[in-house]
Amino acid sequence: MPKFETIKDGDTLYDITKDRWHGWTYWIVRVITVHPESRSALVSWNMNAPKEMGEHSLAKLQRKPRAKK
């Protein structure tokens, strides 16, 4: 879980989830711009249209995908 201060424009983060049928899956989240004054960032989740994501939502993302166990 990255700290907000370490997230930079152009970073790639991962939204990792686990479901009961498929195991671990992840989605790519690309950081387009970071807005330190509002503690948010403009991100593109899974190559969709960019949207604002707050500090709390960004804290749930990971720096690299987790290996399957």
C-alpha cells in the first residue's frame, strides 16, 4: 500500500482482489496526474476513462501484483 506522498505522475498501481472462484485477480491503475493540494489523483482504472480517486481509495492499491499461492 503506497503512501500518498510517494505516488507520482505516470506510476502504475494494481487493484488486487480475491474471489472464491478464480483466486487472485488484479486490475491495472495508471496514475495520470497527482493533486497534492486536494490529496487526490486522476487515474485510469483498467484502461477506462480517467476519474478522480481520493487518498483513501489510493491507499488500497498495491505497487506490484501479488503472486498466486
